[in-house]
Amino acid sequence: MTKMDYLSFTPSHLQLHMEDGSVYRVTLTILPKLHTAAPHQREVWEFSAAGAGIHWPLIDEDLSISALLRDADLLPAGNVTNSAGAHTPAGRPS
């Protein structure tokens, strides 16, 4: 499987942008810490576990990318919503 390149948020979803161009969407309601976090807290993240996970230091949350993908929907090409901005590790805008 391809690796995650970066992530973004919509008001209701976490979007995982993969290196092959595919985008997976996970509803925030199943991710309680991210769901209740402020937008600026969500934007600061880093890869953990050699790229197998994501860590949000401001809310002390760690999630496995493979676990997120199990609960995600693959978005059709050209149907990606990015109202909250795309972010690379440590919250640097892409």
C-alpha cells in the first residue's frame, strides 16, 4: 500500500492524502480527541513509528495510519474537499 503524504481537515472529516494521489476520508465523530480539538491543535502533527502513525503533540493523540484506513472511505478522484487547509508534518502548510 502507498504511504501517506499529508493530511487535511474539513469541518467533519480527517482526510489522508496518499503518495499515489488517492485520498481517504475518516469522520471525526469516531476520533474523539480530534473531534473536540481546536483547529490549530489539529494542524500540528508529525509522523510517528517510522511513518506508520500520526502524532498530534498538542492533544497527545497517536493514531495508526493503517487503523484509520480501515475506517476510511476512498474519495473519488477530483472530489476532495479541503476547506480547512492541507498540512504537512508539524503543521507546515503545503
